[in-house]
Amino acid sequence: MRRATVARRSNVLARTACVSTVTSGRTIASSTLAKPQSTRNPVTAVFSSKSSFSFARFYADLPSHNKVGLPALSPTMLQGNLAAWKKKEGDKISPGDVIAEVETDKATMDWEATEEGYVAKLLIAPGTKDITVGRIVMITVDDANDVAKFANFTMSDQPAAAPKPAAAPEAPKVEQKAAPAAAPAAPAPQPQAAPQPAASGRVAASPFAKKVASELNVNVAAVPGTGPNGRVVAADVAEYVARITGGAAVPVSAPSAEARPAVAGAAFTDFPNTNIRKVIARRLSESKQTIPHYYLTVECRVDKLLKVREELNSRGDGKYKISVNDFIIKASALALRKQPVVNSSWSEEAIRRYHNVDINVAVNTPEGLFTPIVPDADKKGLLAISNNVKELATKAKEKKLTPQDYEGGTFTISNLGMFGIKQFAAVINPPQAAILAVGSTEKRVVFNEDAATAKTRPYEEANILTVTLSCDHRVIDGAVGAEWLQAFKGYMEDPLKMLL
């Protein structure tokens, strides 16, 4: 399995475990926070490899040892599932060794060591789900002779002053109309730095986040946002309340997601939502609730394109097979160069227009929908695009995608034509401003436009491809979207233009 690199891109701060040091009966606790750095795509950020491990060194009755917390292996990872340990107790670990396989909110990834040592105790069983980032999962020591001394070690052996996770049963108390208890704490956070509001004074927050904040008597302007472009979401409000009250996070859920009693006599099976499915649901819900979608549909006659494709594949001697989707990716990338307004994203302060053209291609897997990236698609040839897409699709289905494979992108393509879907409208992938939905190619009888043969053969058969562009009206005006589709159609109907 390809190892996941430790450097990761994200548009939110990665949280790491609390680091505590105990010496001579004195406890010092501090939080470690990895700050984002700029990358080629301004929407994303790179995190230091030092944040993949968090250690707590303790000196008590036991030998000196390190308490290792679960790292954030995905830019948006807040919790993960432990798929399997790759090291057992007593094994030596060196930088680069794979310690475990962890299911993040995006894929199953390798957790790599960054320091040397020996595994003294594994505290979490394989298959454990919803492990919070920073939770202590393993004990390591520097001396192999100390491993046996931790045979019966449990987390209860740590000093009383060490930080402990909040008790889970207390969480519902804040949610059950405990507004009076939360009210006294509300004025305290107001002097803190608020999330950057728009110049008009409007705070970027989802409608549900505002509703939750109102119910808990919290000033939403004081809540740091982790959503697209710093937008405050409901989970941010819950974590903020937990921080200022010192309790567990307030569980929040949309009214539509509440459990409903089953219909009498109805048989059903509940399938627990995976982390990936939860992320998909959250992002798509935010997209439809906050982005003003509109849709433009156009039909492309692709007879010439199919002939060019057939000719290219016949010359490959079976070494490659270029698909219609490869042409669609290339035509989309060139159309974005021609109409760069579509290659943008919205924020309250500005419309960000990207200089690079990175195309996300929607790939369906049993775990959910992934959108890996074909970077610099406008600069690549059809064969390079074809190989890139095949490699990414294979990695997605094997759950081996790394953050570099799917984080970022400036435009998305979703193709359901292979399923016989004639036409559909896709949901925009935020923070992007547009997504192209590709339907199937069908044969139709059309007027013969060739003047030389029109008199003897007034009708002819043609291959018609239908595509629909979903646009963010805050960024893309209707005429601009139409101009982009005209450029796209021109490349699809005359593929030789792609060579110019």
C-alpha cells in the first residue's frame, strides 16, 4: 500500500493532541497547533510533519515513556477508525515505518512514524471506530528492555493531573434546553477575536449554525469558523460552547436527520454512516443551502470526436485506450483557459480566480463519491490525462488516495453517461464555482448540413452528447456560463482545435 505522506493540504487548522509533561510532581500542560502555510492553490494549506505525532513524556513509577495520540492524517479529519495495527508490542519503529492503517473521512491511510522507539503498549483494539484526533492510542519507549514493564499498563495509570477526555454522558445535558446554564458564559467570549466578518459587518455562517447559536445564547460572531472560506458551521458552535463551558461538545443535528420511529410492521436494516459518507452529506448540504445554483444545458455533436478517438486507439496497438471522458476533461480545461471567470471561487471579500487549471473527476466507490484531481489538465495531452484518470480511479476504489490526490481543484466533472443517463444537474463542489454534468451519447436523425449531399440525402444520423453546467450565480453570470459552454462545445465538435 502506498504510504500516505505526512505533509497535508487543508483549508482548516489541524488539531493535535495535548502534550503534558510531569516531573517531580509538577504538571505542565500545553496544546500544540499546526498552522497552515501557503501553497500553489490558495484554498489549501500544507501542514508540518511534526503534527503527525504528539507525545506526552511521563516520569512516575514507570520508566520514561511516550504517550502517542492519533494524528490528523487527513486535512479535515477530526476522528478516525483504526483499521489495523502494522506493528505489535515489542516491535522497533523507525521514521517512515507504517504503524497502523487508519480510516479517515476521505480514505484508508498509512500512519507513519516520525521518531525511533519501541512499541510498549497498544491501547486501542483494531476495528475501533470514531477515535478522536489526539486520543492516546499507543505507548512507546526508547529502551527495548522497558517494554515488559508496560504489560499491564492502562490509561488509568497516568498521573491524576494529566488531562483526561470529558465524560461522554454529560454531553446531552447542554442540548436538553439547558440555555440558562450556557447563558452566563456567553458574554465572556465576546472580547475574543471574532471570525473575520465581511466588510458589511455580516458574519459568514450557515443558517443552521445561526439557529444553534441562538438556542444556546451564543454570539455567532465570536465563533471561529472551519467551513469554506472561514464559514461558521453548526459543529463550530458546538465545539465553541464546549470550550467556554469546560464540558463535552454539544451534539447538534439537523431536524431532518433526527431518528424517526419505524412504520408499524415495516422491516428495515440500519447501515451506520461512515466518516466518508458523513463528510459527503455535510458538504453537499452546505452547497445546496448556501450556493445559488443555476443550470445551463447544451448538446454537442461528437461524430468527429468519435472518429478521432477511434483512429488514436487503433494506433496504440492495445497499449492505451483513450475514452470520451478524456476528451471532455481536455475540452473543459481549454474552455476554462478561454473563459477564466468560471475557474474561480467565491469569498465574502473577493472572487478568487485561479491561474492553474486543476480538474476534479468524480469517481464512485462503495464507500462514497471521491473527486481526485487531474492537475494542470490544460497543459497535458490526451494520453497523459487518460493515464492519470485511470491511476486515480484505481487508487480511489482501493482506498489509497492521499490528500494530495483530492484536496483542492478548481473545476469538477461528473459523468453518468456510462449508466445511460441522458441529462442531469450536478451539485457544485465548494469552494468551486461550477461543475459539469455529462450525460450519455445518443444517436439521432438530424438535417444534413452538407450542401453537396443535402439534396439527395436531406437527413443523416448523428451522435449527440448532452452536458449541463451548474454555476454559482455569485461568481458566474448567465452570459459568462453560456460563453464557457460555447467554447466547450467548439472543442468537442471539432477536436482538432485542441491541438492548436
